[in-house]
Amino acid sequence: MKRKAQIHIDPHPIVSTENQDKKPKRQEFDEKLHARNALRDRPDFKELGTKYPEFGKFLSEKASGKLQLDWTNGEAVREYNITLLKHYYNITLTLPSDQLCPPVANRANYIHWIEDLIQIDPASRAGRGSVRGIDIGTGASCIYPLLGCKINHPNWSFLAVDNDAQSLYIAEQNLNLNRQWLSDQNQSSLIQLRHVTDGTTLDYLGQETYDFLMTNPPFFSDLEETQLNERVDATAKATEVVTQGGEVEFVGKIVENSMRTKGQVTWYTAMIGRKIDLTVLERKLRQCGVPHVKTSELSQGKTTRWAIAWSFTVPPPVRIVRPRRNFQIQHKILNSEVHQKIQNHLASHNILTRTDEEGRIAGQIELEAVITDFIITITQSREDQTLVAFYFSPEGNGTAFIDELESLFPKPPSRKERRAEARARENK
Ligand SMILES: C[S@@+](CC[C@H](N)C(=O)[O-])C[C@H]1O[C@@H](n2cnc3c(N)ncnc32)[C@H](O)[C@@H]1O
């Protein structure tokens, strides 16, 4: 007989229920959460139980005197997350017992990752204080728009879409509960809800532009996969967790449609439930020739989710290669934007350059009182990385010059960081 799925279980494991004394002492903060996540310092059950009696009634005392929550009880987990939203974010939420209850720490992690992403592009609206995002499949909780707008109040606003009218009806009630802080100066809401037949089409973007798009799609391709045979003890509706083709098809359609809408959204992103699906989607993006792809892990306690982001407008990271002995190597110029930026910089320092027959930047510079020839090659070594190489003749010491050019571009991860990332991936 199949076990029924406990789809709500995505808990923030505060207290384990067995063998507590034999386990090493738990840290007082969850280091896996994003550094800005308000739930990084582990919530205090005693404080929450006293302040919020509705939550307190789900707590029981262990022999050791510590308070514990039964993580297998969907109602208790729901009340816990509703309490966290109230206590840490002053967001009021109600949810019927058959609707997906979002694990707050994980949802906040995704919001903070998007905050980091939109800072990468200096041209984004983030620098001007106003950021607009789309949430596909916002659900009854409307959790991402509520958290995003609250954490970044009053700068963020959202278009929140879903294909489930009932969920949107409840989402609207939740927005009403938070109306006071959600209204902008013109008394219109920072969050607009919209019913769509299929959010993955992106047809509803019209001519508007957005800083980011986010989605936490239904993970599974059928009910069998979720083992969700009845709704009796499940805490999610089938439409919230199942979609034809699972998350790969859902996000895959967004990838395909983003090829049409391209720069209308600066960052397209999605949360992914299975590592294998992340790999498939990464490959799809590379096959489509998307220039900038980023991935991340969104961990909360023992639960890991992944996130993927792609952009057609934010330039890929630039890595500077130190000069080699000579400048005989020939490359094609593939990244005209980087080429232009370097040429502009040199021109602003009155350094005359020419583009040689190979398309490389060539010129002369005074380095430590010696007139030195230099050549700069710019190559797209990988789809997500541009290499800039400097070749000096004879052995001019161009360290300061290179440092200056390096500062024109965002710093790429070091070799050590890249190795650590690769190791982390292998260990999964
Ligand atoms: C896993 S739930 C996510 C709910 C909420 N965003 C969260 O993270 O807790 C997926 C949501 O996607 C919606 N959905 C499913 N297929 C969709 C589609 N084709 N277009 C728009 N929304 C869809 C479902 O109704 C559901 O609300």
C-alpha cells in the first residue's frame, strides 16, 4: 500500500523529538538560510507560544522541559508558519486547511536571492528604488508578493497570476487583511492579482517591463507521483502540486516563451524541487543560447530546493586573465559590449588604441616610465563567461593598469570558490 504524501512537510526543524540528549547541541541559528533571512536566529517556541495562543496550543513539553511541535501534524505546521509571518513580518494570513501552507523561511530565502540578483545589473530599476516583479502561480497565500513587498516596502510591487480562481479568491482576502500597509501613496495596492489560463505563456506581459519573474511551480507530473490519493489528510490541493509534465515542462515553457519576451523581464527565475530537474533546465537554457544563467540552493533545515535564473540583458561575468609571456594568441571578439566598455575606458584616459586585423584591441601605454605595446583579447570562453586577456610587450609590469580595468567589471568567483561550488554540487 502506498503511503500518503505529506506535502506540507517542508519544516524548519527547530526541535527533534527523539534522542535529543545524544545529538550534538544545535546551533542557535540556521546557517543554511540566507544571511538576511529574519528566521536565521531560530524562533523561540516559548515566546511564540505565549504571545500567540493559537500556536501555543500545538506545543507540548518534553521530559527535558523543552517545548516541541509535532511536525507530522499539518494543522500545527500551518499555524506555525502563520505565526512566523505575523511575528517576524507583521503579515496577516488565513488559509483553508486544504490549501498549501508555505514554509516561510524557504519563501523568504527565494525573495532574498532575487534581491541579490537584481543588484547585479547596475542598470536595473533597483538603483532607482522601484522594482516590479511577476509571481506565476501565486497561490491562495500570495506569499511571495506579500513577503517581497513587506521586506522591501515600499519599493517593490507585483503582478501575481494564477490559473486557479478559488486560490485567487482567497489571495484577495489575504491582501485585504494587509491592505493598510499594502496601499501606495495613490491608495492602489502594491500587488495586483490576475487570473490567467496559463501563466507560462507570458502573453499577459503586454508591453510592460519587469525586473524579475518568479515561480514556484507544481513539482509533480501526476497524482501517483505525489502519492496524493485523497485530500483528507493532505494539506495541499492537487492543482497546487501537480502539473502536466511536472516542473520541467512548466519552467521549460517559460524558458521557451522568454525567448520571445527576452528583455521585457531582466531576470527570469524559478524554484525547483528536484536537483535532476535543475540540470535538465540548465541544459535547456544553454541549448537556447541564453547568455547568462545562474543557479543557487535554497536550503531550510533538512529541506533543499534549487533556484535557477536567466537573463538576456544582464551581461555575463567577466574574468580577467593575467598577461602571458607574449601576445601571439589569436581570438575572435564575441562580446562587443565588453569590447566597447574597455575601449571607452582607455579613450577616457587618452590611451589611443586601434582594432588590429584579428579584431583585437592594440595600443601603447606608459608603464613605469616605459612605453609598452599591449594587446587585449576578449573571448567568450563559455556561454556564461567572457575572458579578457592582456598581453604586454616586452615584459611591462601592468599590474596597476590591469587592476584598474578589472574594477570595471563585477568580480567573478575565485578558483577556490568555484571549486567549493563544484564540490558542493558533487556531494549532493
Ligand atoms: C506549488 S503552488 C505555489 C503557491 C505559492 N506560490 C507558494 O510558493 O507557496 C503552485 C501554484 O501554481 C498555480 N498554477 C498551476 N499551474 C498554473 C499555470 N499553468 N498558470 C498559472 N498558475 C498555475 C497553482 O494553482 C498553484 O497556486
